[in-house]
Amino acid sequence: MFEALSERLEGAWKKLRGQDKISESNIQEAVREVRRALLEADVNLQVVKDFVAEVETKALGAEVVAGVRPDQQFIEIVYNELLQTMGETNAPLAEAETTPTIILMAGLQGTGKTTAAAKLALHLRKVNRSTLLVATDVYRPAAIDQLITLGKQIDVPVFDLGKDADPVEIARQGVDKAKADGINTVIIDTAGRLQIDADMMAELVQIKNLVQPHEVLLVVDAMTGQEAANLTRTFHDQIGISGAILTKMDGDTRGGAALSVRQISGQPIKFIGTGEKVEALQPFYPDRMASRILGMGDVLTLVEKAREEVDLVEAEKMQEKILTAKFDFTDFLKQTRLLKNMGSLGGIMKMIPGMNKLSSDQLEKGETELKRAEAMIGSMTVMERKDPDLLSSSPSRRRRIARGSGHTEKEVGELVSKFQQMRTMMQQLGQGNFPGGMGGLPGMGGMPGMGGGRPQPGWRGGGGGAPAKKKKDKKKKGFGTL
């Protein structure tokens, strides 16, 4: 997501490179590029007008700061305006003082509402909130079965009364069941429609009036662009919502919905869906999204993903192996599988500053090379995985692995060679030395950009990344091995 928008915005910065300062004459082209970028991203027209007007006003009124280039200053202005447009801070879910907290899910059919309900239940379970899913969609074929299946998958109970029951009664009994069982949160999955209609709204209002939810979350398909904002406003005007969940943010979306929803509807985006898997739900942080839009990565989300997957004790052991050059092929396999659990290689790379320039071809090549490396490691004996040096001195072992994995002896040799280089490099890094020739990771085929991307335009200090807020440096143990 946002690739096209990021590229267009970079064109705006280029208009100011080489200039001494921001002026009325040189800002017009840059502002025009920003306008085009937002329109092509399908951002609501009124939002575009307001956004561009604010950026132009603030740019012309900006004080010249010594040591800061005009393009860097302009990026900071756009970054701050993106934050203002998307809401500045994360809007957390409400939590009732007396249980249960009731969350009502609404939305049109086909937006991924039922799946979003299960994703939200899993998210809450991860933060130690017990959840009950309530199936009130008695109209869509197999909607109740879908929710029951998802509930079993994530080990969350589902309450239903079958497809012949009244949805309002199902909601009432579901809440009563949660109260009786001492469950912390109830998530009510309501029926969707192909379009907004009076019957749909009347049923939602009935359920809402009866259960008095603490949150009414509208699930919106991000691929609908600026229409997503209008839909959110319509639902809010008719039933009153407290926030939105944008789904399909991993698809071919141009980003307009993320930039329009809060400004047009007045309601915050609380979560975004980033994939089909039930784990693919993230809280929406405007500052992180702005950073990604500007091509600066999203390291905080990457660290959070890692924290969910990494065992700290295991990570410390791995760190020790790296520092003493005892990192072996078994460890490498564990790390690649950890990456897979965190998401696609492309999705992870786009969170790392400087890696947004990697093309889809390069990322696809990286995925392919990792699979080839896994196949070759899978053909090794336990002893060979633990002691890669055995393969350096034994052509017969390399030939056997090549035959077993369906690759050439030369490819096996290259894997072993790159692995040895990486192990040496990691040891030197652990000792405070930074070797010049890093090469590529085993299986990455020396993919361009993987050895350190070109720094992105910075702020005050000229480095990449979003404008830094002053925070205490909290060191986390064990994450250096990822």
C-alpha cells in the first residue's frame, strides 16, 4: 500500500532540492505535486483542498533553520499535516468499568466484517481480555458457521441461537451469557447489506439501544477509497459510531481511505486489517502511518510484531551464538521461519527505513532465494547444520545436498560461502567492528538494497525517519538477532 503515493510525494521534495530556502516561487510546483499525489491516491476532494492549503500556508510561513534544506523542511510540514489529518494519536478501545465491555460491529457485506470480529477477539486475547463472539447475522448464508469456525481457530467461544432466531434477541442473550460467565468483552457481529438501507439501520439501532455498546465499530473496505469516508459519515449520522476498522490495507489500495475517514466522518480509525490471516490486525497509529507514507518505514510496528513471536530467553541464546560465531544453519532456519510468522518479506522490508525502494521483483527474488536456502538446509544432516565448516571442506557432502534439494553443487557452495561471510560479519558487529564487504545474507542472492538502502531525506539532523519525539531510550533485550 501507499507505494504510488510515496513515489508522487518524493517528486514534490525533488522540486525543492538545490534551493536555498522555501519561497513563494519555488513552493508552487512542490504543492502541485502534493495535490496530484493525494488526488491519485483517491483522497476525498475536500480533504485534498484543505490539506494543500494548510501545507502551502505553513511552508510559506516557515522560518529558515540553519543547516536544514528546504526539501527536508517541507517534508516535516507534510508529515505534521498528515498527522493532523489522520488524528495525531492512536484512539484506544474503550473498556467498561464493570464487565463486560460491549463492542458492536457494523458494515456493508463483503468488507470482511465477520473476519474482523474474530481478528479483534484475538487481539484482545493477546492483551489478556477474555472475549465472547456473538453471531447475529442470520441473513447471509453460512455467516454463523464462519464465525464459529473462526472462533475455534483462535480458541474464543461463539454464542449463537441459529439462523431462525431474532438478531436482537441473540444479542441480548449473548450479553447475558457473558455477564454470567464473567467474560471481559462481548463482540457482536451484526448483519451486513449490499447497500445502506432502512431495514439494516433499524435493526442496528434496535440492537444498539438494547445492549448499550461501549464501542460501535464500522468495518470499511479500504479499497473503496474516498467513498470509505462518506460511508463512515453516513453510518455515524444514522446510528452513531465510535470508530472504524479499515480492512484490506495490504491490497492494491491507494491510501485515500486512511487519509479521509477521520477528516470527513469525524470518527477515528482504530484498527487496520493487513492480511487475510486472523492475526493480521493492527492498532492504527497515525504517526506510524505517516512515516510509512513518506517512505520512512515503521520500526515500532516491526518491533511489536517481533515481540509477539520472539521468546526472549531463546533470543538471548541466539545473540550469544552470534557473538561467538556459533550461529549455525539450524539457527538460520529458525530465524527465517520467525520472519514468515511475522508476515511476508515484502511487508517486513517496507517497515525498515530505506527499504521502501525495493521493487516487487527484488522482493519476489528474495522470497524465492530464501525458499531455495530452506530446501538446501533441509537436505543437510543434523551434524552438517550444526557444523557448516564440514561443508566447506567436503565436495561430496555438497554434491549429496545438491541432489537431495534439486539444486546444483555450485548453488550449495554459494550458500555455504555466504553463510560463513555472514557469520564472520555478525561476530565483528558484536565486537563493535563494521566490515566493509557485507555481501548478502544466505539465500538472498546479494539482492540490491538488502545490504543497506539509500538513506531517506531527514529532518533537523539530515537522517532518515519521522521527526523524532523525545523519549527515553528503553533497551529491549534479545531483539538484535532478527
